[in-house]
Amino acid sequence: MIDQLTDIPVAQGAAFVVWLILFLDLIMLGILIRESLTAEAAVAISLLNPLQVFRTAAMMLFDAQLVLLGPTAFIILDAFGYAGYLAWALVYPFLIGILCASVGYFLFHRSDLP
């Protein structure tokens, strides 16, 4: 029974990673096709996801022109510039993390959690 309980968090984590990697891009493509969004709007929505911001910034560190992203790179670089996007990629996920940690602390600081 204990072995089964330790496998649950691993399975949930793996499912979450698969969902983030595979389905997020499919959802964005579906929205783009269905609603006829402009490319700029689709990129703006995707850059609200901290994981996507980090992934794109990591690509930018190895390829400053973001050739891997194709035409999307022009939208990102025109809107932010190289230094601006790297600053966004550092500050935005940090602020989201601080916000989530603060909310979690204030919700659970009086409970009997270890």
C-alpha cells in the first residue's frame, strides 16, 4: 500500500509535464485557428505563461536571433528587444513565484502543516 502512495505524486508530476509540453501548444494553435487571432495576440497570450517565457529565454541564450521560433521571433524581438526580453524572462516568473508563495503562506500559515 505504501509503494502505491509514493507512485501517485510521480504520476501526477509526469502527467502535468506532458500536459504543459504537448497540450499547451495545441490549445494555442486551436485558439489561433478558431478565433482568427493575429499572430501578435497569440504570442502575447503565450508569453503570459511563465514556463513558455523561460523556455523561449533559454533558447535566446543559445541563439540570439531565435531562429528556432521562426516568424514568432520577429514579434518577440520587435516588442521587447534582446535585453528587454531577457529582463522580462527573469522578472516575470520571479514575480509570479513570489505572488504564489505569498498567497500560499497567508492561506496556510495557521494550519498544522509541518
